[in-house]
Amino acid sequence: MSGPLQFLNHSDPGSLATGRSKGLHEAKPSKAKHLSAHTSQKNSPVACFDPPVKTVPTKNPMMYKKRAADPVCPDLTALLVKNKTLLAELRNLQNKLFIKETSLQEMKSELESYKRNNVHQSSQIMSLKEDIKDLEELIASLTRIKSLKNTNIQNLERGNWDLTEKIIELENNLRVHLFEREKAERKAGLLEEKLAGVNGFTHHMNMKGQEDSLDSFMMQRTAGLQQEIQMLTKRLEQLCGHSEEAVGEFSQMEERQREQKRPLKRMEGNTAINDFFQERLELNRKKENSGIKNSWIAEHGKISKQLEKDNEQQTLLNIQQNLQNATTQRLEEKIQKLQKQLSDLKLSNKSMKTQLTRVNVLKDKTIEKLRQSLTKAELTQGKTVMKTDNLKTTSDSAKTEERGDKEKVHQMLDAISPERYTAKSTLDKVSGQQEGTSEREKAETTLDLLADMNRFTPYMNTKRRSHCSL
């Protein structure tokens, strides 16, 4: 409380009881007690509205004693006692009003804090609802992605099945082609034999005229076979050359041996028998060397034919192996790609499963948090409702008490107003006398107190109106 309520010092009822007892003792008609009552009234906290009144010492104590014996003095003391009791009651009422105002302010602050908490909790609930919506959208998107990945996996599995079927078909086709190739090689061998027979009779036949498609095909095949035969003959000639070079080297070695043996024979003697035997030996050696050469040539021919056949077979096998290797490499690359795709899809499925588990855990946690927050909000709302009801009841009780206090104050003011008029009349009576200055001062202080009370009433009314509006 500020303003004109500063003069209240929150006096307790014990001090009020002492003030009343003092007021009753001061009613005795003695000079010292009059002075002490006047000084206590001056030192009371009510006299803080105006500056203290200067006391003028009486010049004639005998006249003052006579004036004290006048019947007007007891009325003034009774008025002072009533004023003190009224002031004590006013102080009590003001203390009650102050306590109620403080309690109302505390309740207002609590209400504001509860309102803020409710707003904060409502914002949290809205944010949690938005989070739940986002999580639901994420779950929907994840389910879509999972369905798409399942479809992709199914498509890849179908592709794998198709590729395996194609591989099986290619293997079957390779087997068919190899079988057909073997047939073609056999046919080519038969045709070579026939061509060999035909080439023997070509000088007896007229090859003029138009040839059929089969004859042209045969001629092309014969030309190709003749080229191959020429290549093989070249190889045989090379082998024969190598064999002749080996034979020459062998003959040179024999001649060297002979030249080394000749000086030995000359040292033993040049007899005819030895020469004859040497000639016979030389002839035998030549025959043997010629037979060896022929056998070497035959063996080289056989070896060359076998080598040619082996080379043809190796070329065919190499071609087959190359084709098989190429097809197998392609198929292995496709299989590796498909395996990589399957592994990637498996990893993505695992990651999606982990993400789904995390999302489900987060969803459960958020739902639990929302439930806890909702329960807390409901509890806080119930508490706020209870507190608001209590505040309403307390405010209604405070309003009723304030109305009762108002009525009491109005009654007190109504009771004080006739006493004010009586005090004015007594002052008019006493004003003609010169020795009653102290009594006039007392009456003036009472009048000032009443004026202060009249000043204080509109302030109290405004405060009560503000409380009622709140």
C-alpha cells in the first residue's frame, strides 16, 4: 500500500488494547494527564498528515484548572477515545485489505504462470503432433520405397531366371553347332577324297559351260582346300630341306672321318685288298645312307601329316574354347552384375529395416511423450481449474468482506459526522475563552483526523473498485 496509507504501521490488537486503556486513563481531569494525552496524540502515527501543532504554554495555571473542571472537557476526551478506537479499527481493516491485496496479487501471478505454462504446453503438443505427422509421412514414404525395392528385386530375379534360360539355350546351341561342325569336317574329308579323285580325271573332262550352284560351291571349296594343300606342301618342303641339311651334315662328318682314316691306311700300306674292302664298305654305307634318307623322308611326311591334323584340331579346339570363353565371360559378367545388384538391394533392405525399426522406436517414444504430456496437461488443467475455483471463492469472499468493511466504514463515518458537528460547537464555545488554547488544539487535531478520514475514503473506494474489476 502506498500513498496516503503510509501512516499505517500494522499495529497489532495488543497495542490497540493498550491505546484504549491509555485513553480511559487520560479522561481524568488533571493538568499533567491532559498534557501527556496531548503529547501522545502528537506522537501517534495518525498525526503524520500535517505538521505537528506547536503547544503554547498556559500563562495562568489556576484558570486552566478552572477550565479543566468545566463539563466540556469530558466530551472532548470521549471523542478522542472514540477516534482512537475508530482509528484502530481502520488500521485493522486496512491491514486486512493489504493482506487480501497481496494474496490476490499472488493468485494473479500464479494464474499468469499457469496460463503461460498452458500456452507452452499447447505449443509443445502442437509441435509433437506435427512431429507425428512428419513421422507418418516418413513411414509412408519408407513403405513405398520398400514396395518399389521388392518389385525391383522380383524383376531382377526374373531377369536372372531369363539369363539362366538363355545360358542353357546358348549351351545347347553350342553343342548343336559343335555337332554340326564335326559333321561338316567329316563331309569336308569326304569331299577332299572326292576332289582328289576328281583332280585325277580333270584332264579328261570338259569344264566348259554354265556350272550349277553346287559346282561353284564345290569349286570354291576345292580352291580353299588346294590353298591348304599348298600350305602343307610348303611346310613339307621346309621339313625336307631341314632333313637334307641334316643328311649333308652327316655326310660331311663321314668325309671328315674318312680323311682322318686315310693317313693311317697309307702308313699301313696301299694294298688292293684294303681298297676293295673299303670300296665295298663305302657302297654299303651309301646304300644304308640312302635307305636311311628314304625312311627319314617317309617319317617326316607322316609326322608332317600328323602335325597338320593336330594343328587343324587345335585350331578348331581353340576356336571352340574362345567362343566358350567369350560366352562364359559375358555370362559371368552378367552374373556378377546381378549379384552386385542383389547385394546392394539386400544392404538397402537391411538399412531400410533398421530405419523402420528406428522410426517405430521414435514413434513409440513420441507417443509415450505425448501421452505423458497430455496427462500432465490434464493434471495441470485440473489443478488450474481447482485453483481458479478457489480464487473465485476467495475473491467472492474477499468481495463480501470488502463490502462488509465498506459498510462498516460508512457507518463509522456516519457516526463520526455528528460528533464532528458537536466538536465544532464546542470549539465555538471555547473560542471566546483565552485560556483554552490546548483544548482548541486538541479539537483541531480531531477535526484534522476526520478530514484525513474523509480524504482517505475516496481512495479506499477506488481501490475496492479496482479489486472488484479484477
